[in-house]
Amino acid sequence: MADDSHLGDVGARYARALLELAAEQNSLTAVEADLAALKAALAESADLRKLIASPKFDGAAKAAGLVAVAARLGAHETTTKFLGLLAANGRTAALGAIIEAFERLAAARKGLVAAKVTTAAPLTKAQAKSLSATLAATLGREPQIETVVDPAILGGIKVRVGSRLYDASLKTKLDSLKFALKRA
């Protein structure tokens, strides 16, 4: 099994290099959009996830597959070449970590802070706007919010900003109450 911390380190290094290259070439916006589309494609396609993670495919096959996906997505030349390099270096398994690290670095470069918000039900537009305003006031920077719906939290909200977790979910409150009752 792969070491996730190792993939995170590799992801951060490759993401930083891609960010610097894209900034030099004035293609940062295009590369950012390409990686967002690639992230969505990875979430949707089990075959694509198998291609990048499986040791059964060699670097050439992975490169061909990733370049074909990039072409289908209409990716910028910088993104396409980067995916080929990633496959040639045998680092396709770190693609998810690279995309996440790139998103964080690009947001920081823009002065944004990434926030992952988990709710039991989808937020309405008014709730999302209110949450964004509250986070901006609390964090002192404009948040870039990624929302996740997880019915397992039962109600309330969880907000992760960097390594900090603000947990106001009903499940956590019930678990705390259960623990307190067991101690009594």
C-alpha cells in the first residue's frame, strides 16, 4: 500500500513546480482550470483512476492515456506536457495529491484561504453566501469554499481550514453526550 504522506510530499513538490512554470508562462488560469476539470474526471471515471494507480500499466501507456484525457478536456499545452512528465517519472499515483496541493498554492497566491465545508444537506445559495461572509470575517481572508454533503453527520456543519477543524455537527455533539453519560 502506498504511503500517503510520501504522496503528499511528492504532490507538493510537483504542484509547486507546475505553479511556478505556469506563472512564468502566464498560463496559471488555464492550468488551474485544466486541473479542476481533471479532478472532476478522476472523480467520475473509475477507469481513469485505475490507469493512474495501477502498476500494470507502464509509463508510456499512462502518458498516452493522460495526454488523451488532456486533449479531450482541451487542456493547455503546459498541463499536457506536465501530465506526460508525471507519467514518465512514474508519479501518476500522486496526481490527486498534486491537484490538491496546486489548488492550495494557487489559492494562497491569490490571497484566498481554502475551506472544506461538510454539511448533512446541500446548502442553499443564501446559506452559502452567509457562510462565506462569516468565514471571511473570521479568517480575515476571502475563503475558497469546497462543499461536501455527508448525511452521516446528521445535521450541523464541519469546516476544515488547513489543519484546523471546526466541528458543530450533530453527530459529534451526540457522541460527546454519549461519552459523558457513560462516564457518569
